[in-house]
Amino acid sequence: MSSEINVRFTKDDLCQMLKKNLNKNSDKVAEVITEHITKAGSTAFQQCFKALMGIYPSIKYKPGDVVYVHFSNLATWRLDKVKTLEVSGVKDELIPVRITSADKYQDPEYQIEFYGVANGDFKLSKQTYTTTDAFIEYKEENIEDFLEEIEKSDAQADDTPF
């Protein structure tokens, strides 16, 4: 009969242990952290390196914000460009999108949803995708106007094919 011991640590536990033990065995701890971070991807590596220089991750937008993203920075291979650019609220190929989640430690940091027409489809539908600060043109400041446009898009999606 074998014995088994399971130990669980939270992210906070790890953080506290790092703070307490970083000076002890710092060479070995630094090597382990560096190896894992470099294997985790460039975002983790860049953010950790910047944090050591006093530059910490941040995000500009929060869930619920309405921003505009150029059509070319969306999942264009999935969308009918002509029909999507006819959607209410689109301005000069800038698509209004709503941020549904934001995580400064994720790359890209924003999950978004917007109305578009999928290739081969004739009906407007809600699309989801991801984006980053670099692809956001500007934030919609007049939310009442945007909500009117969304209501029009909802009505269009429900009953009016193109």
C-alpha cells in the first residue's frame, strides 16, 4: 500500500515564499524563474523584465467599454467585409466593439464582441475575438449613441437578412 501526500499552494502562497526566500539561494531561484518565464512566452518574459526596471503591466480599458477597432485588425478571414462594413455604427472601416474581459497578464489582453456578418452567411450575428491596446483606435465616449446603434444591430440580427 503506497502513501500519498498532496500539498496545494495558491498564487499568493508562491508570492509570499518568493518574497521571503529570494535572498536565500537567489542564484537557483532566479534560474528556475527565468527558465520558466522564457518558456512561457515573450509576454511573460517582457513583463517580468520590465517589472525589474519598475515598469508594471497596465491596461487602458475595462470590461463594458466600447472602443473602435479597424476592420483589418479583426478576424477578417471569418467575415464578409462588404456586409460587415454596412453594419450600423461602423465608421470608415472602424468597427465598434465591446470589451467583454480584460487581463493585463494575457496576450492579447482584451476579449471583445461585435456585430458582423460571417463569410457565407447573410445574417448579422455577434462575433467574438481578441485584441490589444495597439489595435484600439479610440474609445466611444457618447455611450447613448452607441446603445442606439446596438439596438439597431440587434433588430437587424434578429429579423433582417441582407
